[in-house]
Amino acid sequence: MAASLAVFIFLTLSLVAPRSFPSAKEIKAASTLGSAQKFCDDQRAQLGNLPPLPAEEALRRIKAGSKQSATQVLDLRFARLEKQDLTKMVLENADLRFARLNGTTLEATNLAGADLTCADLTFARGKASFRGANVKGAILVEADLQSSSFADTDLTLADLTRALLKEANFTSATLTGTLLVGTDFDKANMTKTDFKFADYRAAGAPRLIGARNLAWLQPGEKDFAGLSALRKSLLESGDDTQARTVTYVIETWRDAFDAQSAWHPMVWLRGFAFDHTVAYGRKPARAGILLLWLWLAFALGYFFLLCTSANQGAQGLFEVIPKGSVVNAAAGLTEASETQIARVQGTPSTKWLIALWFSALSATRFGYGSFTLSSWLAGMQPGQKEYRAVGPVRTLSGIHALASLFLLVLFAITLFGDPFSLWP
């Protein structure tokens, strides 16, 4: 019995331990990034009241910078470079914090390692290199930067609303808290991209091999279209694991939004039945662990009832040897001339072992017609006896059978498929 209790405690801890994936409520609680506006206000306060840098002076510094040594940083803070043509210019490691690059042409422009914190690149266009750049809090609204390189780029809190980024390279980029509303990522390479807290309402079918923190995505304003399209592209590409993660995001946020609008028992029931059991298909193994946990938990219940008045009189747990069964009598093996019924009795250890066995039989008491899984288990007994319950033991056994059937079906369909991806 001590070993059984140890296993029960271990399974309990594995179920109540912090999950490796967040709920929508946990995402809200953990998100301390604040708004992009607040971030940029703080950055501006640190820089002080620097005056805007006119375009003529900025272009002069860029041309002079091509003759500077690699160790010198090109200072273009607050540069007014709206609608300028920076084609093929080298701005590597340049300081472009709060620069105005609205409508600027960046064809083949080298911005690798540049600091574009809170820069405004609205309507910027061209195939540029931002590799390793700091683009925190930058505005890229409706920018056309298709096929550009954002590898290893930090785009934390950046606004990429309706930006055209087809076939762009975002390998190992950081999109923490980034606003991705209507952003076109079609065929973009997002290998190992970090999506933590990103507001994903993007379009297109990016390549997400090894993408990180997809479970922390956030759908803004109850808009699940972008996430649904992302899941579809993942399923079509055969990435079942990431597709399950996106399904989990959609369903947990749907539960969170429904719970905010109005409390309804079905919202709680859906979360209890599908989130806490298999995380909407993301963790099928949890249903298996719950099955084992229920086996031991109900065994404790049966053991308690066997030791109380629930196992007295006309109620309790009985050993039944059907008529015609082979029994070991004093004269040797013979057939039972009549059905034999005896109440389960014995020491606490004996009752505990019987409770464990009866719990296993109850958990598998389902099948088709005369065939049940419990009949297979009963066939492994050394004698031809059955266990039948009356009263509270029977009621508890029925509840156990229903719960086990639900978990077993849920375990099977989520292990070999993704049924929740079919939900509207």
C-alpha cells in the first residue's frame, strides 16, 4: 500500500506542477512589456531634447561615414530622411534612433547592426539588410520590405501593421510584443523566430521551423483569422506539433474572451474537460496520466468504503462465482452447482489489493456487446470469480467507468489526430 501511495503522490505532483505551456490568463499576468508608446517615451527621455537632424546634414554624414573607420558609429539620431533614396548605402551599425524614414527607398541598403529604436519606417520600401539590427519600438506600418533580411534582428514592440514582408528572412529574430496586424509573411523564413507576446493577426503562410514561444501568441480584439490561417499552413506543411500549439492558443484565448463577456457553465466545462486534460490536444499524455491517477484515487475510495458500513448488510462489494464455474473443492476440481456469493472481507492489505483490482476493472468496464476490456482483465484472474458491487460502491464504480471512458477516448483521438483543429 505504501508503494501505491507513493505512485499516487508522484502522479498528483505531475498533474499540479506548473505547466510548460501558458494559459491565456497566465500570458496576461506575465506580460509586463507595456506599450510601444511608453517604451519610446522612456527612450526619448534618456536621449534628452536632441533637435531633428535635417536631411541634408544626414546625407552628408552618410557620405562622410563611408570614409570613417569601422569602429566609428554614424550618428543619425532624429534624422529627417523621409522619402530619401538610400539605395545601396552602407549604414552598418549606424545610430538611427528616432530617425524618420517614412517612404524611404532602402533597396540593397545595408542596415546590419544598426540601432533603429523607435524609428519610423512607414511606407519604407526595398530589399534591405537589417541583420542583427535593433528595431525595438520601430514603426513599419505598410512598409514594403519583401525579401529583406531581419535575421537576428530585435523587433520587440515594433509595429508591423499591414507591412509586406513576403519571403523575408526572420531567422532567429525576436518579435516579442510585436504588433502583426494584416502583416503579409507569405513564404517568409521564420526559423527559430521568437513570438512571445506577439499580437498575431498576420496573413500569409510563413515557414516556422523551430519557431519559439508560439504558445505565448496573443490574438488581439478576438480576431482568430490570422491564427487559424497560421494553423492551416502548419498542418499543410506537416508540422503537427506547432499546429497543435496554435490550436491551444486559439481555444484558450476563446475561453478567456468568452469568460470576460459573460460567465457561462459551458465555458468552464469546456476548459475543465479539454484544457486541463489534454491542453486542447497539445498534451495527449496528460489524459494517460489522469487515467492512472483516477485508478489510484478511486482505489482509495473503494478501500474506504470496504472499511465502513458501506460494505455491510445488503450493500458492498461481493465475490461471485457463477454456477458451472470450475472450483477447487475438498474432493478436487469440480463445477459449482450453484452461484456462490461472498462479501469481500479480510485484512486492510487484502482489501487494498482488491480495491486496486476492482478499480482497474471499473476503469475498463466498457466495450461492445458482451466484449469489454474488463472481461480481458478478469480472464487473468487465477479463479473464475467476478466482483459485483451494490450501493455506494456501485455508484462510485459507475462514475469511475464514465470518467475513464472519456479520458481514454480523449487520449486516443488527440494522440493520433488533432480534433480541435476542426472546430470553427
